[in-house]
Amino acid sequence: MSDSPEKAGWLTDDQRSWLVATLKRQDLGFGERRRLFSAFTTANVWVLALAYFGNNTGGYGVTLWLPSLIHSLSGIGNFAIGMLSVIPYLVAAVVMVLVGIHSDRTGERRLHAASFAFLSAVALPVAAYSQSIGPMIAALSIAVLSGYCLTGPFWALSTSLLSGTGAAAGIALINAVGNLGGFCGPYILGSVRASTGNFKGGLLILSAVMAMTGCLLLLARSGRGSPRESAAR
């Protein structure tokens, strides 16, 4: 038997060319499938998926209950509550752009994302124990903008882990697992409020989740990055 199709003298030139091309396509397909499923066995992908889950849990929990949180410390009407609810997002719209610019300029992603997770973890207990509307709005603004500011560096870090087909699968897995937090956050806050009559316990739970998110982001390691980030690792 010949060692390879190229050495098979009993094949015509057309048959030899067809067989070589077919085998190359099959090898390429197997390699692509292997890279596709490698995302499910990569520790960094699961670390980032859980981190994104934590960020969405805290972010959506605060966002969907924000009007009720404001109403719990004030007797103002719905229009005033709506106006106050806009403040955190106005602040976030400005700060998240500045954070993204700074992250791009320095090339650092991991610490940018983790620092805002920890900042949210500190702000949520302040909101939980606030006795007046001013400190609560300030604390909730910090918590909301932290979630938005985290998102840009987070996805820049995530996309540095894999390439090609593996990157597509990894990003899909991170997004799928992370978006479950959009259900868990509001559910946790609502359940705790229903059982205790206030938001304090729920905000403390979300604070713990954000602290866990920060720790997970510190554990993540990107596969490539700027020389400065590589040196830091």
C-alpha cells in the first residue's frame, strides 16, 4: 500500500487531486469542530461566563427594581420617581465612555472590569442602609454605572481568549450563561423583599454576588494582550 495518495501510482492524476483535496477538507473540518468544542473545556471561558452571570445578576436586579427602591425611601409621585431613576443612567452614559477610552489607551482589561465589580459590591450595602433618598440615589448611581463600565473591558478580555471557531463558541457560551443573571437578579431582590418587607437583604445578596464577580475577573487570564498587560501577569 502507498503511504499517501500522492504516491499512489494506480490513481489517475484527477483521482489523486480529488482525493488529496477531499482529505484536506475533512482534516480542516475536524480541526474546526475540535476548536469549537474546546470552548466548553476551557477554564477561562467558564470563569468569564460566571463573572458575566454575576454582573447581570447585580445589574438587572438593581435596574428593574430601581423605581421601587426609590419609592421605598420617599413619598414622591411617579413622575418624580421617573426623573430620579434617570440620574444613574445619565452618569453611567458619561463614565462608561471615559472608562472605555482609558482601557483602550492602556490596553488593560482585567483590572478595569474587576475594579468596577468591587465598586458595585461596596455601593450596594450603602444603598441598603441609606435612610434618605440622596445617599441612596448616589449609591445606586455608582452601582449602575459600575455594571455598565465593567461591560466594555469585560468583552474585550473575553474576546482575547479564543480565536476562530473557538472564539465564536466561547462568546456564545459566556453570553448564554451570563444572561441567566437577568432572571436571577430581579427574582432574588423581589423574593427577599416579599419575605422581609424591605430591600436590604436583597441588596446585600447582590453585593456579595458582585464581590464574587470581581474575584472571578481577577482569576481570568487573557490569551493575548498588550505588553503592559502581559508584564502585569
